[in-house]
Amino acid sequence: ASCAESCGIEGADYAGSFGITTNSDKADGVNLTFVTENKYSTNYGSRLFVMDSEDTYKMFRLKNREFTVDVDSGSLICGLNGTL
């Protein structure tokens, strides 16, 4: 099973407050929105931590491997830093 099939986002309103959603069109990851506006505030930046167990973060060993990220910086407003 892929990560998106066996993992879930739970515990808070991640989509509404932080702009974090599962990648349902491909079922292979997550989408992170940089600016998220909601009823009470505007959140700039989203950060995601991947857990390996309930109390251990996932360690990615990337030697001679690849970690791919697609970034759409075309909609960033002037003055925002879209660094990854």
C-alpha cells in the first residue's frame, strides 16, 4: 500500500487552518498550501512532520536516492519567500 493509502491526516482542521490535504487525485502524497485564509486568521507557511510510530519521527535515508517535491511559485505574492 502506498503512504497515502495507509496514512491519514487527523487531530486538527489541517485543510482549513493550515492548507494541508491528502493528494486524492493521485493518492500518493499530500498538498501543502503556503497561504491559508480562514474565518479567524490567515496562516502563512505550512509544515508537516511524518511519524514512523506514535512517538518517533520518520527518518528518510536519501543517500543515492531521490526525494521529489513539486512547487508552484507562480501564485506567490510579492515579498513572500517560497524556499523549500
